[in-house]
Amino acid sequence: MLAAFSGFLLWRILVGDNSSCHCFGELADVKPAWSLVKNAVLAGLLALGWKADFRSDLKVWHVLAVGVLVAATVFITNPCDTCFGGRSAGSHSAAAGSLDRPVQTEISISDWEKIAPSLPLAGRRIVCLYSTGCKFCANCAAKMAGIIRHVGIPSEQVLCIFLALEEDMSDQVTEFYKEKGGGLVLPYTVMEAYAFLHLTNGKMPVVLLCEDGRIIREYDFLGLDEEEIAGFMME
């Protein structure tokens, strides 16, 4: 089974799918390459355990200690939102499956209400606010590409808004989609830096679920909830 999953991870790496493998569910975002390394270490531990003389308690504890260290490393390098008293892993405003509750956002609602009418947001839409120079935005874009493909959300129902880092952002956005967005090209617009940072309160990435321009739910990178997004977009 470990070999089968490792083969699947290798295939994802080869096709350029860099979204989370979800090995640890919503607790941590683990890229396929890192997960492949984890599987290699686990395979080594399995081989070591197979050959070990389990009459020696010391060898058994060595194997167990390394296994625990491997698992702990994932959460040290990718701390979950619920670790150390952080936000819940569902979203900024509420736990997963609570779209009927009032939305509370990091987004400036007054700024959004001024901007939204000028954007193509009729019906249900996903809006992603990114900066091409932000590594967390890159990770979020890769994860969103995986969700969009897995759920089957049409690309025209997604709009990306990029922070304007220079006058012409076309090359940067193209490179972002190619290298960091899982190769998935989505409709986008660019927003002047002051307006973007004022809208997001300086925080990015931000992913919004909108209906006719009204914000229904807001997520940060670790709070992305595929089931909730799918339920909203495919309803």
C-alpha cells in the first residue's frame, strides 16, 4: 500500500500537481515531494523493524522514536491553525459546514462593496486574492488548483485578483500560474497596491466565496475547506 501511494505521489510530481496530498487531513498542508520523502523514511523504518531483533527493547524504541519524529516534523514545519491557540481550521469566521452563519471577514467590507460592482461576480464565484511574490499565495494557488480540478469547478467561475507589483503583470501572472498555480490558468485582474492592501488589511492569500458579489465565506490558506467549497459551488 505504501508503494502504491508513493507511486501516485510520484505521478503527481511528474504532472506538476503540487497541491497537498492530504495525508494529515486538514491539519497540515504537505506537498507531494515531502510526502514522498516521508514515505521513503517510513519504508526504511519498516525494513529496519523487519530485520530488528525485537528481543532488544532498545532497538524497538529506536524505531518508534524515529517514527514519532517523522510525524512530528510535519506539524513543526506546517503548524495547523488550531495549534498553539490559533484560529480554527475551518475558516476565518466559522467552522466547516456553517455557510448559513453570518460571515465575519478580514476583508474590508466597505472597500469590497465599492470594488465588487466592477468585477464579473454574477452568480456564485470564487475570488482568490494573491501576490505573485508571496510563497503562501503560491501554496494556496496550488491547493486551490487541486480543489478546482477535483470538484470540477468551471474556470470561468473563479476570479483571481493580483497585487500590482509592476505596471505590466502579465508575465508574472503567467509564470505564477505555470510554476505555482498547478498549471491551471484562471481569469484574473490586477489591483493597485494601496487598494489591494487596504482591502485585505495587508493579509494574503485570501479566498472568498461570493454570491452576486456578496461575500459568503472567507478562507486563509490553511483554512481552505474543499467539502464546503464544493457544496457551495456545485449546489
